[in-house]
Amino acid sequence: MTSSDDAFLLLRKWKIEKLQIQAVFVLDLANGSFAGIVTDVDEPSLSVRIVGLDSRSQFTFHLRNLELRYADSREAPEALKHEAHKYEGCLTALDTGSGDRISFFEIRDNI
């Protein structure tokens, strides 16, 4: 498990450096992924806002009460194993009650 302080340090780094990330969400209701840039990190509400690379889509993820984990890209979910070389680290927010999961992968710029 990763502390929320450490998680928000990483999210702030991605925001400040305008690094592209891949957001992958696996929810009971829906699954999906998109590439974007972190535009807002709000520690008091424990939320992160990501705008898609198309600049038209935006998502706010509320991370309060979720278990946060940092992982190496080699620990990517099975569905992404064949693409793990495209990513640096990964921050995952997991709802241990429902199993819902949101993972944020830093996209390598040298692929």
C-alpha cells in the first residue's frame, strides 16, 4: 500500500511535468481506458482531474477511501502485459469492497 501523500507527490509530478498518462478503469459498471494529462490534483478532496489528449474529454477520479498502490509497469494487469514496455510506473486506486480499480500509467516518451 502507498500513502496518499506519496500518491499525490506522483500525481503532482505528472501534472507539473505535463507527462502523458494512460488511465485504465475496471468498474462493475464499465471498463475503459484513455490517454491524457493530469490537469488538477486536489489533496483536500483526494481527487485528480485528467483531460484526454483530444482536449474534449475530461474525467475526475475521486480517490477518497480507496487503497492506493504504486507498482512497476512489469506488474501491469494481464490485459496490458503485452504493452508494459510502453509505460513507466503505475499508481492504482482500488476499492477493496467492490473490486473497482483505476490505474494510472506514465507513458514512456521513447517508444
